[in-house]
Amino acid sequence: MAGIDKLKEVRQRLRLRETEGVARLNEKALKLVYSFTSELVKQFGGFVQGVVLFGSVSRGKEGYDIDLLVIVDDAQFRITPEIIGSYRLGVGKVLTDLNATNILHITTIGLVDFWDGIRHADPVLYTVIRDCQPITDTGFIKPMKKLLEMGRIRPSKEAIEVHMNRAKALMKGADTHMLIAADDLYWACIDSAHAVLMAYDMTPEAPGEVTAVLKKKFKVPARDANTLELLYKLMKKITSKKITKVSPKELEKWMLKTDKFVKDMESLIKKKAKKKK
């Protein structure tokens, strides 16, 4: 009974009321959430504007991981490195004292960024607001949640355009990453080939000459010569912008070829090492 009375006392002090989602937590987890919130408010006072339970647990699903979003006041408080450091230490200490480091997962966002995210229809924050269960709230989370339920928080035309433009930019970025990956594969071949030449006390050749040396001096398989020649020509075309995009299928094919090439180069080095013994 003492544990239940203590839990009621914490709720009353924070002016909380139990909600359906929170009630689905078992007593131990529920006490842990309120104890964390109580200690955080005690340490940081008005700097903590809200603590909400979100994620799968807030939707009534069972789980061992409990996600909490802490909203801090970056409007009235000037967020300095010292404040950030003090806050992180404080959160870490509370979690350690409660032995909850691996149970409570804390995400922190500034109040200004929170409102800006809502204003720009950030899908993640929309999901948080829709499903969250406020643990402590200075008066803005529950009204916002209600407005969302009523359909009165709607993304603007500009917000939709921002997300669409971001999607296009990300796709373009993905294309760039594919080109960078192709470049990495090329240099994986060149570096491994140079490693072979050095292992055999030979001077590393310019990239365009490496294939000929491997053919003449090491009688490498045709597949290796073709791989190096292919990637060399490919990089020339990418550098001259004759190729501006590669497909995942092509990249996968080159990755497999490069993997075989590097392994063959490694075999040549091991062969040399055995001869020295």
C-alpha cells in the first residue's frame, strides 16, 4: 500500500491525472515514469515545459522500452553549452539513480523547435502529438492534442511543398551517394593492386597503367583485368560527367566484381609472403 500511496502523492504534486494509455503500463513502469518526471522537474523547474509518453507503449502496446519526449524552454532560456552539459548530466544521473538507463529512452526537443515542427507539419511530431500521453504539461500539449483530434491543425500548402522538395533532394542525394560508392569501388581496386605491386617490390603505377602491369607480370585472370578496366573507364566517364547516375543493379554488379578483385589481390600478397618464409 505504501508504494501506491507514494505514487498518488507524486501524481498530485505534479497535478497529473491518469490517462488510458499511461494506465496500461504496469505499476513498476508507471512509477518509474512518474519518478523520472518528478526528479527532472525538481532539478530543472520551469526549464522543463513538458514530458510526454510516446511510441508503441503510449498506444497501449506492451514493451520493455519506454519512450519519453522532454520539451525544454529554449524561448526564455538561452541555451548555452553549459546548460546543455548540465541538462545531459542531470538526465543521466536521474536515469542512473532510478536504474532506468536501459528502460527509459529520452528524446529532448526545444520548445521553439517543437512549435516550428508543428507549424511546418513535421510528420514525426504529428505522430507524437496524436498518440502521446502527457505526463506533465504547462498547458500546451493537451490543447494541441485536442486541436489535432478536431482536425484543426492542418499542414499548409507551403509545408506540403517543403516535404515534397525535401523528398526530391534526398533522392538526388541518394544518386550522389551511388556515384560516391562507385568511386570507392574503383579506389578499392586501385589500392589493392598497388598493394600487390609494393609487396613484390615494384613501384606503384599510375591508375591507367595498372591493368597492363597486372596482366604482364602476374598473369591475373581475365575477370580481374576486365574489372579494373571497366571501373577505370567508368570513373573517367563520371569525372567528365558523361555519366551522372548509376542504378542499384549496376552498383551491385560492380561491388561483386570488386570484391572478387580485392580477394584475388590479397591472394597474390599471401603467395608472396609464403615464398619469403
